[in-house]
Amino acid sequence: MMSLQMSLLLLGVLLLLAMAGYYGWQARKSRPRQAEPTEPRTTEHEAGRIEPHLNDFPLAGDALPGPAPEKKPGLDALIDAVAPIALEAPLSGEAVLVALPSTRRVGSKPFAIEGLNAATQRWEPPTVGQTYSQLQAGVQLANRSGALNDIEFSEFVMKTQNFCDAINGTPDLPVMRSEVNRARELDQFASGHDAQLVLMVQARRVAWSPSYIQQTSARHGFVMGSLAGRLVMPASTAGLPPVVSLSFDALAALADDPTQSALRQITLGLDVAQVDRSEKPFERLRAVADALAQDMDGVVTDDQGATLSPDAMTVIAAELEQLYDILEQHELAAGSPLARRLFS
């Protein structure tokens, strides 16, 4: 009798151990993948480059010192309404800066004052220590917020006139109806040729933690962005928009314990007009999407979750080449200063 009781007790203990092991295995299986421990790494400046990187393409930061950031593009009659300002006498940069309006926007459009440098004979933003023989005011005709409208144009006129009153200048203001019509035409063109491509990588089985996503994407050339849940693949020239962006749930990135956050998808984006064609951005987008899917046991889909075939990718690439050609024909080549302003 005692032998039977001991046998049943032992059997019960073994059953409990088996159940505990099974549930432990299930818990480990369902736990999001975590980043692997890493040794302390030298910084970008210490190493002279950013590591690791996508082998097939050059990345910003591969060699230091890098090129200087591009200067802010100036006013251009192609996408700006421009008002020349006649001066009674040359003005110092200090005098111009003091008279500038407090805001650099007219409604949803950028507003700017530029001066013709008396020494270099180049238009530039007013700068301390320089002298300007002419000035001009401008407002952008269109951006992703839409076309310049009548109210915004009237605000541009008032802001320009107030500035001129402060410096004793005389503006030659453009005709409102003409500029508003130009704005609508430009907006119509921009709306029909604005492309922002999105690919997604979806987890097949095991979810990912934020740290796992960050560590894996870093191996393919991504660096941390300025926002939570965002990483970027830098352009070849410092200061330019990133070639590809990677984003995931910002709340997961900001969680008290990110290791417990389970993510099942990441989004890869390409803002076509912002990136120079020479960067081969779509090729890099495709390559990094495939590489991440392979490393993270995922599948590449469109933004609706549909799997994308190689043939579909080839069609997109061909359409993108046509778009690049059209933009260049209209002097708005992708990645150019004017294109980055218009498509922003």
C-alpha cells in the first residue's frame, strides 16, 4: 500500500515538473526577441566611421571629417513669389536683422528676406558684418500643406510692407491673382508627383523587443533618429534628409521596461523627392527590407500587409525612374534644394 502511494506521489511530482517545464518553454517561446549583450564600442568620432553598415552602399559617416552641411537654399522664382525691395542707400546686416519680422512664416508657407551682398554680389540671408545694396522678400507658393491662398498672400504683402517701412525701403509687390494662380498650378503638379514609399517587415512567428530591432537595424546602417521609435539611414552628405527611415511603435520605445514590449512589425519609408537619385534610394530600401526580414525571421509586405513579389518591386522601380525624369524636366530633381522645399 505504501509503495503504491509513493509511486502515485512520485508520478504527481513528475507531472508537475513536466507541466512547469512546458509552461516555462511556452513563456520563453512567446517572449519577444531581445538584443544580444555587446561589448562597449568606440564612438563614431573615435572610430572615424559608423559601424556596422550595409555592405553594398556607401553611408554617411564612413569617413570623418564629413562634408559640411548644405547651406539653406535661397528664394527662387520657380517656387516663390518674390518682391524686390529698393533701398535709398546700402544697409548693414545689423540694420536688416533688427527690422526682420518676428516670424518666418505666412500661414503655412515659409517667408524669407534676402540681401544682395555688396561685396560678393550674391543673394544671402542677412548676416552681421555684411552690407547689402538690395533686398527682396519672398513667400513659398506651395508645399505639402497646399497652395498659397488669397489670405496668405495678403499676409505676405502686409509683412513685407511693415518690414519696408522699418528700413525705408520700397517694395515692388507681385500681382496677387497671378501669384495665387501660379501657386495652384505648382500645387497641382506637386500633388500629382509626390511619392512616399512604404515597406513593412512583419514577424512570422516570434515578436521583437525595441532593443532587438535597434540592434539588428544598426547592423544594416541605421542610426538613432530624433524621435522615439525612429531610426534613419543617413545620406552620403551630412545634413541632408535620410535615405531610408525605420519606425516602430513609439510607446513601446518609451515603455518603463522596453524588454517586455512585443512588436510584430516595423515600417521602412522613402520620401522620394527628398533624396537624390544618385543615392539609389529604392534599391537600398529593397535591399535593407530583405536583409532585415531574413535576419529577424520576417516577411516584406506593403502598407496593407500584402506580400510583395519581385515582379511588383520591378514595376515600382520602373515607375520611380519615370518620376525622377519628370521632376528633372521641371527643374525639381529629387533631392535638390527646390524639391526638398516644395515637397515638405
